[in-house]
Amino acid sequence: MANIFTRIKDSITADLHEALDQKEQKNPISVLNHYLRQCEAETEKVRKLVERQYLLKEEFNREYKEAAHLAEKRKYQAEIASKAGEEDLYQFALKEQVHYEERAARLEESLQQTSRQLDELEQKYEEMKHKLKDMHIKRMELMGRENIARAHHRMNKVVDNNSYSTKAISRFEEMENYLDRLEHQVNSAYHRNTIDGRIAELEKQLKNEEANAIS
């Protein structure tokens, strides 16, 4: 039964990888954007871990200082009790001193270890940020190359495709012929109206001259 589930899981994983490969071939920028979003999410998680480690270091430091302070305090109290001849109080203060010194030693070791781990995390975090920035720059470079490729493709489609160019030229010629016809009609109407007006004016002048001659 376990083998069946394993085979099903492997089959689904293989299909998913194949689908991603096909998507990458069709739109590599989209796949890169998806990958960048995943890297950004992981970088943000690391940032939160770095902050948590820093807070943990501060907490260890506070606890260490408190334990060291109490160890010194009990040491001083044990000396006072010893000088005063208070054996029970001296033994109690001495026991407390040892306890706090052991705690302080353990906390100091944890503090040093936490500090080393924090330094490693910060270095890795900075590397991740640089890597992420480099990928963003790479994406911009790829987007620029994609834009140029698409622009050249569309320009070549217009310049090199004879059917496309012929169709466009035919449309321009149709528009030009239409404008020529329209311009001819306007000019003809203008000249016709002008001639009619001039003839009417001449006719009016002739009638006036004839009327003057008769009178």
C-alpha cells in the first residue's frame, strides 16, 4: 500500500514538474516572478528568525547579568555571615552563591553560542538579500530582452510579412482614392457654384444695360 501511495505521489510530482516546464517555455518571466515571490517570502521568514534570535540574545544577556550579580551578592553576604560567626547563614549564602555562579556560567555559554548563531544568521540573511536583489536585476534585464524581442517580432510582422503589408497598403490606397474623389466633388461643386454666380451676375448686368438703352 505504501508503495502505491509513493508511486502516485511521484507521478503527480512528475506531472507538476512537466506542467511547470511547459509554462516556463511559454512565459519564462511569469515563472521567474513566481520564483521571486517564493524567495521574497523565504527571505522575510529569515528576517523574522534573525529578529527572534536577537531578542533571545538580549534575554540571555539580561539573565546572565542578573545571575552574576546575585552570585556576587551572595558571596559578599557569605563573607559577612562568616565574620559574624553565623554558620547556618554562611552555609546558606555559600550554597546560593554556588548555585548562581553555575547558572551564570551556563547562561554565559548559552549567550556566546546564541551570539555566534546570530552572526551566522545575519551573514546568511545579508547573502539572501543580495541574491534576491541580483535576481530582481536579472528579471529587469530579461524583461528588457523580452520587450525588444516582442517589438522586433511585431515590426518584422509588418515589414517582412507580404500579405500583411499588402493588406495595409491596399487599405491606404482605398483611403487615398476616397479622399481624391471627395476632393474632386468639393472642387466641382465650388467651380459650379462660382460659374453659376458669375453667369447670373453677367445676365443681370446685361438686363440693366438693355433697360437703360431703351429709356
